[in-house]
Amino acid sequence: GQIVNLADYRPTDFILERVDLTFELDPTNTKVDSRLIFHRREGVDPSAPLVLDGDELTLSGLLFDQNELPTSQYDATPESLIVRDLPASEPFELTITTYINPEANTQLMGLYRTNGIYCTQCEAEGFRRITYFPDRPDVLAPYTITIIGDKAANPVMLSNGNFLGGAGYDEGRAFAAWFDPHPKPSYLFALVAGDLGVVDDTFETMSGNEVALKIYVEHGKEARAAYAMDALKRSMKWDEERFGREYDLNIFQIVAVSDFNMGAMENKGLNVFNDKYVLADPETATDQDYANIEAIIAHEYFHNWTGNRITCRDWFQLCLKEGLTVYRDHEFSADMRSRAVKRIAEVRHLKSEQFPEDAGPLAHPVRPTKYREINNFYTTTVYEKGSEVTRMIATLLGESGFKAGMDLYFERHDGQAVTVEDFVTCFEDANHRDLTQFSLWYRQAGTPLVTVSSQYDQSSGSFTLSLEQMIPATPGQPTKEPMHIPLSFALISDNGALATPTAVKGGEVTGEVLHLTERQQNFTFSGISPRPVLSLNRSFSAPVNLHFDQTPTDLAHIARYDTDLFARWQALTELAVLNLTQGVRDLKTGKALTCDPAFLSALLEAAGDETLEPAFRAQALTLPSESDIARELGGNNDPEAIHAARQAVLYAVAKEGQPLFLRLFEDMKPAGAYSPDAASAGKRSLRNIALSYLSYAEASHARAAEAFAAADNMTDLAQALTVLAHRFPDSTQATEALETFQSRFEGNALVTDKWFSIQATIPGAGALERVKQLMADARFVASNPNRVRALVGSFAFSNPTGFNRADGEAYRFLAEQILAIDQRNPQLAARILTSMRSWRSLEAQRADHAHSALMQIERATVLSADVRDIVERMLK
Ligand code: B3K
Ligand code: ZN
């Protein structure tokens, strides 16, 4: 692939007025007629040709205003169609005919087949695999779609917009016509056809329009779409109440398919979903599955305004729709569930996924300035850090200032394709604020490191805070400017009350937010007595690393008293990190690992505090993961030592807390039938983590085996199975439970994925053999992305000791898998390869093995642009 630069952006020479597509469906030979009306943009050179994008296309026909065009007037290759001698200003019509083979489309981009269903995926550049087109997000037009297909095989034929009509067409065939009045870019086009079941409902919008809601699933799975439908209606209502956004067509459709490259896709009025994020019932879906469904249904729905009505000028602006929409779905989930617990989950995810990306060879700004393969930029930096940047705007401007900026954005840019600057300007204009320095968050990659020290002067009652920010060098960005970092803080007194300073010097403080804007800054608070304990970056107001040598006593004080629940969790986590990293160092130097009693008591106090919600207490008990510890250690990492240290700390917590865990295991079973609501889910998570600790304290699989036998829902069942398989992998109980589990759900692919990933993440060097065996299992379907992610992906991303075997065998295995997957599905291969993004922080011998495996990939004779881009950046 060629490098694309943000600086080279220019608008198209031709303006597209209308799109009229006719599909004659055939599994291997679908005919696509595309009628496009264009006119030359004012001021454009009258001799400039029209250049359309293609990808593996063959041109079968080309008409100009319904007449055959002489071949001398155009050039067609698989990648482009160039038409010359076009009118200087009048509109003209081109009719382009292509034939495509959905059955052979294993990339799952463009028009493809999944379980006998026709389905499309066009973002980012899939539309050009259907027909020649100006396939870029700043070309917006209304679309009329006609689908003609075999009547018996395709009782359902869907596209974007409102349904115009349908009827019989000719012998055995039928047609359906759709019109989408809202001008949209090609990446939001969708077509679905086949034999599907449907769940119907309706929603009345705030101005009284009735919207038909439809969720299409495979026949027989209708009942499992009920929760998704409920989540959709709640999302529609919430967007009206919170953002004033109303739905704008008379129908909203969701289709669940089983072969899909990502979670879901926000095509206008016709969202296509990975069925994993639609289908749920208590027997087969966990609480986490329910929460994911709620969040993703909301995310795609919210795109209708942030992404579809207002779209991106070019793909560099991806965070404009993704970061903002993630922020919106986070807020939605926070309103539906517990805000503090939701925030904890977000920060865990950000730190475990985005921080490593930002600290490694794949680091890039939230708004990148160049790319070789755009599909590799649907990253956790664009999504999650992009959301954090939006959250910081809300923190800086306050609730009403943020709302004023959003309202202006919707009003000013509706129907346009815009930039991050346009977005930020709305907040500046609505609030009369200058966000120039703040905007560096979009341009500078790397997680800022804020070094903190404090000093208290008893005699003057002044508390001085010294802050220094450092933004690490990242690929292409050796030096950085200081950024505007909003840090929420509290000064907590002895008795737990929050102290209010009488004055502040040295920088701006608004409410409970301190604004770090310079490289080095001292804030002095007066009127503080006695010495306060500083709680900093409460609710994770800024996505930064803090370097602050706080004493365990101070951390325990925050964990006990802060009024911000998130900050209490953060302090406990910090205490855990101190113990875990010290544990790794002790093990390496041959010392016995000892846990700080202050840590154990703070942790168990929180876990046992009945005034706190169970979900929070479960989060408190969930220790930082092995990769979290690796990140905290920074480099030269030995995954075995990290695993051993973490196991030792788990054991210490389990021993100390055994009576509490016994009590929680008895008390936290929700009464009555299973319900996926947040409160019940919180109880289950507390009970299940207690079970996990008891497996250490009791050093026996007995309780987990009983829990497995007694489970009446998938959350409890999968947790018990995980304890058995991960803690006692060689026991007959584990083997039997794995067998029971699989045979009970035989034929349910989504449950099989849980079975694959539980086994792929069993710690230790033996995992590789297990994964290889499972790949030979008939239930493993190599062409299905969910299966590949569940088995190969879970192994590479979530099994630190298994994947990082000292002999490097698993890296070589992954290299082979990547090359094999790449033949069929480059996007999937590139994504799984990013599991090696932190290879440079491994100890030397492993890093060496990882390096050779990456070289093995790089040297391959056939490599997709997707994998080539990732592997080359990782080796740079
Ligand atoms: N916009 C899609 C992601 C498309 C990924 C293309 N490689 C889903 C989402 O973020 O809502
Ligand atoms: Zn999105």
C-alpha cells in the first residue's frame, strides 16, 4: 500500500448528486448496475478526468447518459476506473456494470456470504469491491437501491433507508426497493438478503414519529434477540433525553450474522452485527455478554448522529466519530448501570489495551497524520483514547458547556463531512474558550507521565504540589510540547473529610480540577491543616501515568475515605501494584514474597464493606492482570516470574480473607430467577471471585466442581469452569467439566467460543499443545473470525505464560497462523498479530525469539498490505 498523508487532502473534482444501484443476486456471480449522476466542481480544470476507486473489480459495461462510451475515453483496471472528456459543468450520468463473486469473498469486505446470507461490510474501503466509486467519506449522496433475487432463497432483502416496495420480478425472482434520503458516504451502504427470522417492535420518537424496529436473526434464534431489542429502545430514548437526538427514518433494522470481522457496523438504518453482540439468554450468555450487547447496540445506534448525519471528511478524522461515539456509549452504560463500576471497567480496559499500544511500536496520535492501511487504524487509541479526550473536554467545560458545544456541533455540521478541528471549534465558540493547547491531545501520541511530589508546611498550613509532565517519544515524534492535563483531586484530612483550601497559587484550579499546562508547575494550597492526603486523577480525569511515591498508609487512607469510589479502587490497585511488582523483584532475587499487611487489610475491608455495591467490591478484589504488572515493570519482563508473583499474592489474599470469601460465596447468590440487571450481575461477580479465592485458600477443586454442577446460568457455569480448568487443569474434574460443558451446548457456536478461550488461556507452557489440538477439532472453523479470535486470539492476547513460552515455540506457531489467516482474511490476521506489540519489553531471550518470528512473517513472499504494515512497524 501507498502511504496516505493528511496534508495531501483535497476535495474531489466531481460532485456526486445521486446513486442508484441495482443488484441481481447470485451466490457466485452477482450483477451490480450502478447509475451515478455527477457534475464537475466549480473551478476545476475542465480537462480533469473522473477517477473512481476499485478493488479486484472487472468492468463489464460503461454507459455515458445511457450510451456506450468509446473505449478510448476510459481506462479500467481492477483498482480504478478513469473516465476522460467529461462535461465542463453540466450533470451527466454514468452507468457502471460489474459482476462480483460473494461466495469467494473470504476477506469479508464488500459483498460476501455468511451461512447462506448475503451481507456487506463497506467501512473503510469495502464499497470499491462492489462497484467503481469515489470511495471516500467526503462524497455524500442519497441512494436508491433495487435488489433482485431468488424468491425462495431470499425472502428478506434489505438495504438502507425507508422501504419503497417489492413484488415478484420474473420466474422465481422477486425485487425489493429502498431509498435513503439522507446523503451518506459509501462506507455506510449496506445490503442484506437471505432467509432470516425477525423480531418486531416499535419506538415512538420524542416528536411522535413511529419507528418500526426489526432485528433479523437465524430462524429459531428470535427469542435470544429480546435483550438487544430492549437495549435498542433504551438507547433511542437516552439519546433523545441526553443529547436531544431523534431518529430520522421510519424503520431501524439490525441484522445478526455469524461471520463478521469486528463487533458491528453502523450502516445507515441497517446495522449489521456480529451475532455474538445480539444473541443472549441466561443459559448461554454471561453477564459480561449482556453488558457488551447493551454497549454495542447503543454505540452503533448513537453513530446515527455521530458518524452518519455528521461524518468524517477523511479517514484521518476517524476519532471524530469513534472516540465521540465511545464516549457516548460509556455515558449510556454509566447511566444504565453503576457509574463508578463502569468507570473502573473502562480504565482497566484503557490501561491494559491502549497504554501498551501507546508505549510500543504501533503508537500513533488519536488523529494520525499518515497511514498505509486504514483498517489498521481502528485502534484502541482512536476509540478509547479518543473517548478519553472527549471526556476531558467535558471535564474542562463542565456539563452545560459541553452540552452547548455538542448542540452547536449538531446544528452547524448536520449533513456534512468534517474534521476534528471543526469539532473542537464548536466547543471553543460555544464557550468562548481557546482549546489550542488542549488540541495537542489529538496530535501527540504517547501516554503522558506526570511526576508528583508534595510538601506540607505545618506552620503556615500550606500544601505544595509539584507536578512535572513528560510525554515519551513515539514513532515519528521524538519531542513533544507540554499538554493541558486536567487532574481531578481531593485533599483528604485525617478523619476522612475533604479539606477546602482558602487560596491556591501557581496555576489554575476550577472546582476540584487542577489544570497542569506547563512542563513543570507548583500548586500551593493554603489554609490546610493538618497534613492532607492527596487523591489525584480521581475518576481518571486524564489518561496519564502518575509517578507518585505515595506511602501505603496514604493509599490505604484514600481507599478508605475518598468520596470518589473510583479513586478508592485506584488506590487499592496502586497498593496491589506495589506488592505485585515488589513480589516479582523478590522472586528474582530469591527472596520469599511477603504481602504488606496494610494492603491485605485495605483490600479485605473494601471487599467486606456492606455499604458498598457488590460489583465494586468484586472489582476491588480483581488484582491487576499479569500484563498490567508487566506494563508497570516497564521492561525486561519475565512472564513466568510475573505469574508466580501474582499467584503468591492471590494465595496470600485468599488465606487472609478465607472467612470473608466463605461468607460472600454463601450470601451473594441473587434470589429468584436469573436477571441480567447490574445489581444481580454485581452479586454474581462478587460471589464468583470469592469462589476463585476459595480455590486457593482450600487448595481444592471440590467447591468449584460443586458450583459447576449447581450453576443455573452461563455466568456461574463459565466462572466455575474457568476456576477448574485454570487452577486444576490436570484434574479429572476439569476434564469432565470441559466435556460436560461442550456436550451440553453442542451446536451453539458462541458457547463453543467460550470453551475454546477458557482452554486457550490455561496458564503454562502446555497451552500451545492444547491450542493445536483444538484447532484440529471439527468445531473449529478456520474461516470464521469468532472461532479464530476465541482460540488463536485468546491464546496470543490473554495467555502470558502460555504464549510467551521461553523456547519461543508459540511465537513461531503464531507466525504460521498469521500467514495462513492472511491468505483468507488480512484484516483478521493483522489484528491478531498486534498481540505481539509489546515484544520489546520481554527479557532478552524471549524478545529474540519474538523478533525471529516477526522476521519470518516479514520475509513471506505473499503478504497482505494489512499484515505488512503491522509487521514492518513492529520491527522498526
Ligand atoms: N465503524 C465500525 C468499525 C469499522 C471497522 C472497519 N475496519 C464499527 C464501529 O466502530 O462502530
Ligand atoms: Zn464506532
